[in-house]
Amino acid sequence: MKKLISLFFISVIAVFFSGWTLVNDGAIQNSYNYFEPVDPEMQFNPCTGEFIVFEGMVHEHGSTTVTPGGNVHLSYHSNLQGVTGVGQTTGKTYHYISNQNGHVNVNVGSVTTIIFNAKIISNGDQYVSQVRQQYTVNANGEVVVDTFFMEISCN
């Protein structure tokens, strides 16, 4: 799960440095739209005690705007398309369902929290994960704290 979320943030940073356009008041903006394969990732299902190997595609699109003062605004849409997994004990097929839309403002000297929700469903089994990733940016624009929280609820 952390790998899937980290893939999103790495991709945002990658597009951050290319294709910029000058917009109002001296701000610059970048838009992106891409599909990225998810490398096979093993995740533990705490509700059944089973490990699941997931793979599929991630579709991301959005924009990043940076103001002359160094503040950053992200607008994004993330969709895990056809991400499925196979239970390593039971052989069950699991579907990883996540469709995220969001707007994030990262300002110098601020704390930013981003929340992702996902549902993992199989025949008769389901669990929900919520991931909170929090960043603190100091006055120099450096990320000084990066925390990752994950909560699972079984249904």
C-alpha cells in the first residue's frame, strides 16, 4: 500500500520539473496525464491473515502550480485501474478499488496532510484501508518531517 501511495508522489515530483507554463501573476503551472504499471506488490490482509500480491495500472492526471512566493498547489485525480491481487493461501482474487480526487496546498512553513482511501474486495471478504501521509515544510521550503499512517477496518 505504501508503495502504491509513494508511486503517486514520486510521479507528481517527476512531472514537477518538466513542461511548465507561465500563468497569472508570475506563477508557473504544469499539467500531467499518464498511466503507470504497478509492479507486483505483496500486502498483508489483517482481516484474514493472508498475503495478497497485487498488480495492475495507475492512471494519474492533474496539475501543479507554483507561486512566485514558493507556495505549491496540487490538483490531482488518481485511479487504480484493474489492480487485482491473488491471495497466497486461498488463491482468491482481490480487487483494489481506489479513486481519489484532491487539492493540496503546500505552503512554506506549513504542515500538509493527504488522505487516501481504498477498498479491497474479494468474494465475501472486504477490508478498507485509510492512509494519511503528512509533510512539514520548513521556512527554507525543505520537507523536514514525512510521516505515514495506515488504518485498516475489516467488514
